[in-house]
Amino acid sequence: MKKIFGAAIFSFLASTGIAVSAPQSFYGKTLKVTWNETRSQRVHGEGEFQNRSVPLSFTVYVSSKGQLFRRLTSSSSKTTGSTDRVGDSTAGSQGAGTIAFQGNTMIYTANNGGLGRRVRVTFDGGSSCSAEILTGTSGSQTVRSNATGKMMDVQSVSAGAASCSVQDGNAFAG
């Protein structure tokens, strides 16, 4: 099922005429989306599954030359962790992800070992935006926690309402 999920998203993106590059009006701006995911999870192979609320944020900066910089941040009750990426697509130990644009809509899709996520953001070219998060899993999956680095068994996941903001400048600059 996870291969079907990934193939379906790829086919959807290819068939909708989505361009990889950000619109010019978004150059030099930072977009930040925050939400909570409710997960049934446990440390890999340890104990019973427990429901947890996991706060997440996804930040994207588009440079004045159109280069994408992104960060996914998640928190546990004791720590916070982030994964930074440069460019419109990547794959690594934390899974694979792609950013694409269609007009003033950005779609980020990611698959981390069968745990899928789609972040869809519509912005007005100025300072307002709205976001929608879609998550899913094809049964119990083992993934690396962004916050703790531990391997986690995730039985189910659902995303709550998202908030979104746009600001001028680079949120990653010191």
C-alpha cells in the first residue's frame, strides 16, 4: 500500500501541471506551517502503543534566486528535533520529500517508511496563507523520530488543523 500511496501522489503531481519552482512573488519570503499529529505509537518493540500528540512545524524559505530551504521540526515531551533540507526534493534516513508549486499553491509530499504526509499551502502572494495537512500510514510502520532520533512503531496517524504564516526575509538567518 505504501508504494501505491507514493505512486499515486507522484502521478497526481505529474498530471496536474505543477511546476517545481516557486512563484516570483514568493522570492525572499518565509512560509511557516504548524499543526499537531495524533499518533498511536511506541518506541520500537517496547510496550503498548499509546496515543500521543506531536507538535510539528514546516518552514520553507525561498531565496531571492528561487532556491528552496526547508525545515521540519517536531517535539516530544522532553526534546525538539529538526531536519533541514535544501532544494525541491530529497531522500535520506528520514524518508523522501518533494516540494512543488502551482500558481500560489505549494504542495509538500513526504514518505518516511510508509508514514505519508502532504502539506498543501495556498498563499496570496503577500502576507496571508492557509494550510491543510493530510497524513496516513499503511498499517504499523517503523520510522525514526525527528525529535528523539529513536526508532518508533507508528500504528496510526492523523493531522489536526494547521495554522500558517508568511513573512518577508529568511527565518533561517541568524
